[in-house]
Amino acid sequence: MNFLRGVMGGPSAGPQPSGADTIQKLCDRVASSTLLDDRRDAVRALKSLSKKYRLEVGIQAMEHLIHVLQTDRSDSEIIGYALDTLYNVISNDLEEEEQEENSAKQVDDLGSQFTEIFIKQQENVTLLLTLVEEFDFHVRWPGVKLLTSLLKQQGPQVQQIILVSPMGVSRLMDLLADSREVIRNDGVLLLQQLTKSNAAIQKIVAFENAFERLLDIITEEGNSDGGIVVEDCLLLLQNLLKNNNSNQNFFKEGSYIQRMKPWFEVGDDNCGWSAQKVTNLHLMLQLVRVLVSPTNPPGATSSCQKAMFHCGLLQQLCTILMATGVPADILTETINTVSEVIRGCQTNQDYFASVNAPSNPPRPAIVVLLMSMVNERQPFVLRCAVLYCFQCFLYKNQKGQGEIVSTLLPSTIDGNSVSAGQLLCGGLFSTDSLSNWCAAVALAHALQENATLKEQLLRVQLATSIGNPPVSLLQQCTNILSQGSKVQTRVGLLMLLCTWLSNCSIAVTHFLHNPANVPFLTGQIAENLGEEEQLVQGLCALLLGISIYYNDNSLENYRKEKLKQLIEKRIGRENFIEKLGFISKHELYSRAAQKPQPSFSSPDHMMFDHEFTKLVKELEGVISKAIYKSSEEDKKEEEVKKTLEQHDNIVTHYKKVIREQDQELEELKQRISTLTSQNEQLQATVTQQVSQIQQHKDQYNLLKVQLGKDSQHHNSHGDTLQMNGIQTEEVSKLKEELEEWKNKHELLQGQLKEKDSVIEKLNSSQLEMGATEQSLQTSRFGGLEHSSELQKELEMLRSQIQLQSAEISKLQMENQKLQVMNTAADPMLGDSGATGATSSELEARLEQEIKELKSQVKALSEEKESLKQQLDSSTSTVAILQDKNSRLEREVAESKKEQDDLLVLLADQDQKIAAQKMKLKDFGVAVEDEDDTESGDQGDEDEDGDEEEQDENA
């Protein structure tokens, strides 16, 4: 301790040692001292000197400090001093008063060099990861700061060491769960440096539940109203999601997009936002844009856009967009965010079209935004953001394009309100060149890849001044172009005209119909102008090339061949191609081609649109080829085009037929399913009615039995009468049976008489025979045998007769008894007067109930018959539909067979086309691909007429 007092500046009689000597002595003390307290004091002294003598401490003490970290881990205090000392040596975060401009570079190099020395042994980083796991605050916090500094100085190298270290990233993820906010917040900063530009670590961090933890921290801190911790969490989320498709998909599938909605809930009073809230909200909007960036894969972007609409995030952003008092930079970023959320998504675009501004009367949000775009007093970045929003609204949105163009057509113009078309026309012809350019680009996007709207826009008429006839929009654009306005205005108009005329022969015809347009273009191209005008010359060359390539030769004076001759005479083909190349070689063209969002450092640099650069790239080559083609090549190309057109027409026809048949088949299947369901319902109804009928029958039988019992209980005389009626029927039956038995008896008696006559004849024949004794005896014996048989039969018949006689007598006795009972019942009929009234009332009531039950049974039977008829009709309908279905299936099979035959025919046609192309190549003709020939199929026709005209001119 006495040594340390001398080193730290205690009273001493001799000369004071220098800083380097003191550091050397302290290092020796750390290395050689056996007492932990002495080593701890020495390390604490090195920490106090490390800021002032950074270089000396780093050179002399780093090795000893690392040794302390390895050997003295049991003492948290000395470990904390060592980590703090290393942090002071490696970190460049010095106090402001210690930083000097001339030594800034030297300081950066010093920290980088010490970091390189520290990580040269990978075990040092692994040791540091182990120390970060310690829960002791005096060890964990300086360890986190030291590791963060190492990542700042040598990020990729340290990232690689941590990546290969077992559970290296997972150890650091535990920092987010630390209950001490200081360590948690510094852990967020550490993860920021760790995840920079390393997709592998980003994925590991994301799958370690980083999204959940970070969103929880943002919510705890108050979302956009939170402090700098929210900002750090948002920056870390950007690192994890930007350009990382796997993490973006994980973020969407984890339903984390829904948790972003509360970030953008703003109140009615938006005045007095703090700078931190503006920063937080700005980062939140950027995070949304990361998920829907146009540079992401289309499928991932589309799924995120749909999720943002369904969870209400888009609606919340539109609320901010239309709110009052929002800071300008937040409003600009919100417009850019809404733009990319709706870009290319039809559902979101339709919703945005329905959003109205809270004005009186309400106006569509698109109209309000366009008013800001054409207003020269608005900030430049805001106008660029509105233009980007309008472009994204129209991107792949033919419905939206049609709505914008319809506001310009004469039949839909509303004089009481300002429409989007009127604002665009007003901006197109205003005195502000930036408004001219923005309006021209916006109108070009309304025509992008939509030939129908290009034709409809030709109908737009403009009233230029009072008393003068109206002129078309196309004519007015060319008039302003020829008046020599600013370069920015002319570039915007030329881009609009090139987009309008491309792939639209009718528009080309209208453009060429004005005799002043072609001379103006050739004059602009042929002149030798300054560097600023070269861009205009290139666009004029592109417009003239489009007029040739998409020319349908409908105007005699401006046919393709004549325009080519005009270029050859007045400009020269090589000069024309050179001027055309000015566009793609321009620096501003390269910038605009990088991304869809218009981002310009100043209004003067606002020259090219991203979509227009695609058009230039597509047309530059084909126009160059079209200029050099001869008439013979055009003829051969025309023949090939016609063949291809026929081929395409046949394919299109059969595709249409197949599509129609598929639709009919689908409709019939739907009808069959509908009828089947109806049939099932009717069958269920019939079954229910049958069960009800059976229930009614059972109830009827039950009532019948109950009524029979009641009548037997209340009226015994009625039972007697019923018994007499039944006995009378039985008597008649017995009489009939008696008659039958009498008939049988007479028949048997007749048979018996016949047998007796036979016996008498046999006996007489026995007495007469007497020829010889042997024959007599023989005949006698035979007769006796025969007579014995007959006697047996006779006995049997007699026994049967006796049985029948007994039965007849029995029946006669029963008949007599019944007759007696019948005669006895006759006097009783006279005595029934007393009870006649009651019995008649009971019978009448019974008969009435029986009639009602019969009527119910009859109604149920009729209902059953009607249901059976309905079932039969539905069954027949189903059978008819099944027959139609089978017939359609046969027709589909036949159409498929025809399609197969057509494919064989098309294969033959392709072979013939290929052979023709080979012949053209043999003749030295440059044959274009099918895409190129299809895009130019409307322009090259009637070449024979060209030759005749040339002969006439000659």
C-alpha cells in the first residue's frame, strides 16, 4: 500500500516518477504480487490511469489484465476493474474535451489496433462471453460494454468468433431478460452491433425469441412516447428484418405485425411532439417499410401487405395521413409508408381510394395529396412523397388508372368539385417546371401498360383560351414542347408522350397527323446543342423511334419507310443511334433505375422516373434494329409475324372454347349439386310425412280400440245387437256349408249305387259260367278277389258317409240352436226403447269421430301422393341433368382430343417457323426473338405499297 501511495501522488521527498514508469511498476505488481489485495489495488490504479495514458496502459498492461481475468475469477471486484481498464483502452468513446480534430483518426486506429491484439487469441473472446454470463453487476455490466466496443472496432471478426463459440449468441440473448435496466439497455446496444450485416446471427437472434422480448420492451416503455430505449429496440428490429427474408416471414407468421398497430395511435392534439417521439415514430414507419419494401420478394411483400390491412395497420396510417398538426417529416415518411403498403396490392389500393379527408365537403385523400404535389409552396420532399404515393396507387391497378383517366373525359367532368384529372392538367400546364414534371410523370403512370386508356385519353379536349376552339391533350403537350420551355418541363412532357405512344398505334397516328411534330423532332435531334440539351435530344430520338416502330402505315405521308428515309437524310442513322444512347448514359438515368421511390437531392436533379427507365431499356434495342432494317427484311418479318399471328389466333380461339366449356361444366356441376341437395331435402320431408302418417294411423287405431271398449262398457244392448249381427252372419255361413255337405253326400250315394250294380253283375256272371271245373274255379277265385276289394272300398265309403252324416247332424244341431237364439232375440228388440236415445247419441258421436279420422287419413294419403309426385319429378330432373353431365364430359373429352391434335399441329408450325428463321439467317437477316416480334406486330404492314410509292416518286 505504501508503494501505491507513492505511485498515486502521495507526498515524497524525491523526484516524481513518469507515467510510463508508474504503469510499468503497477504491471510488475499485478504480475508478481501474491496477495489478492495488492493485485486488486494495482489493477484499480491502472484503471484510473487508463484514460489519460491509454497507449501506455494498452501496450504494457493488456497481457497482465487478461491473465487476471483468467486466474482471479473468484474475486468479482478485481475482475470488474480489469474489464473497465480494458474498455478504456479499446473504446474510442472518449469525453468531448479529450477529443481533438487532428487526433481523431489516430484515436480510431488505436482502438482498432488494441482490439486486434485482444481478439488475436480467440480464447479471450470466449472468456469474455463466460464473464458476461455472471450475474454480478460489477462483472456483467463492464463485460457487456467491453464486448460492444470490440464489435464496434472489429465487427466481422468478433461476430465470427461468437458465431462458432458454443451457445455464444444464446448467452448474449439472456441480457434482454435481465431485471436491471442498465444491463438490459446495454444488452440491446450489444445486439445491435452483433447483428450488423450478418444474416446467420440475425436468424439465430430472431429464433431466440428476440421479437417477442423487444416488442415487450417497447410496450413497457410507452411505444412512441418512450425514451431512447425504444429507439435502440427499433434499430435492433431493423437490423434483424432488413434484407432478411427468413426473419421477415418469421415476423409475419408470428403475428407480430398486429402488435405494431398501437404504435401509430395518435390523439386529436398533435402539437408539441418531443424530438424523441418524432425519432421513434420515424423509425417505426421505417420498420413497416422494411416489411413491404419493393426490393423484397413479391410473395413476401404481398403477404405482409394483406396482414397490415386485416389487422387495421393501414387504416391507422391513413388516419395519421389525414390528421392535423403532424410534423412535416413524419407526414412525409407516413406518405412513403402508405405508398409501399398499397403498392401492387389491389385490396389495399381499393381501400386507399375510399379514404376521405376530414374536410367540408369531404374530398378523396388522393385529390388532397395531388393538391399538395402541384403546389409549389409545399416542401420538395413532401411533393416527391406524394408523387411516389400516386405511383404506388396506380401500380398494377387498372381499376385505379381507369378512375383517374375518367375524370378527364368530357362525359364525367364535374364542374362543382376538383378532380384528380383537373389537378393533373393544371400541374401539367402551370408555370412551375417541377409541377409540370410531377404531373407528366403521374399521368404517364395512369397510362402504364394500358392500351385502352391510351386510346381514351385521345378524346380529352382542353379549352386553351376564350373564343378559341378546344384542342386535344396530345396537341397541347406538343405545343408546349415546341415553345422552348425549361428542360425539366420538356423532359417530363417527352416522357409522357413516349409512354402514351408506346404500344398504341392509334396514338402514334394522332401524333403524326399533326404536320409540325415530325419536323420539330428531326430539328431537335439534328442540332448540335449543349450538354443540358443532350437529354432532350435523346428523348426526341426515342419518341421518333416509337413513332416508327409502332407505326401502322395508316398515314401515307408518314409511313415507316418514309420516316426512315427522313432520318437518313436529315440526321443520319449513326447520329440518330448516338443521340438515342444519350438517355441510358446519363447519370440521373442510372440513379432513377435503382429503386422505384423518387429520391433526389435537389429539384434540378428530378429528370427521370423509375418506370420510364424500364421502358427505355425495353425499346432502345428494338428501335435501333428497326432503323437499320431494309424493306425486304421488313417483308420477311411481316410474313413471319402473320404466321405467328395466325398461330396465336388459333391458340387463343381454342383457349377461349376450353374456358367456356369449363365454365359451363362448372355451372352444371353446381346445378347438379343444388338439385341433389333439394332432392335430399324432399326425401327427408317425405320420410317425415310418412312417419307422421304412421303416427296418425296408430292414434286412429288406438282411438278405435278405446271407443270400442267405451261402447261395450256403456251400452251392453249394443253389444248384444252386435253379437246377433255376428251370429246371423255365422248362420248364413253354416247353411252354405250344410248345402255343400249335402251335395257331397248325394254324390257319395250315387257312387255307392254304382258299386252295388257292379257287384250284382259279378254275381250273375258267376252263376252263368260253367264250362270246366278248372276254369270255373279260376274265375271264381278271381271274382272273389275282386269282390273282396270292392267290399273294402264299400266299407270305406260307408265309414266316410257315416262321418259326414255325423258332421251334418252336428251342423243341424248348431243351426237349430242359432235359430232358437235368433227367435229369442226378436222380443228383446221391443224392449230397447228406453235406452235407444243414449245408444243412438253414442253411435252418432262415434260415427262423427270415425268420419273425422277417415278425413284426416284421406288428407294425409293425398299429401303423401303429392310428395311422391314431387319426388318422382325431382328424380327425373336429376336423371336428365346426369345425362347432360355425361354428354358434356364426352364433349370435353372430344375437345381435349382436338386440343391434342392442335398441339401436334402447333408443333409442326413451330418447326416450320424455325425452318423459316434458319432460312432468314442464311440470307443474312437478323431474326428477332418471338417477344420482340410480338411487340412489333402492329407496326410493319403493307410493304408492297411502299415499293409502289417509291416507284411513283422516282
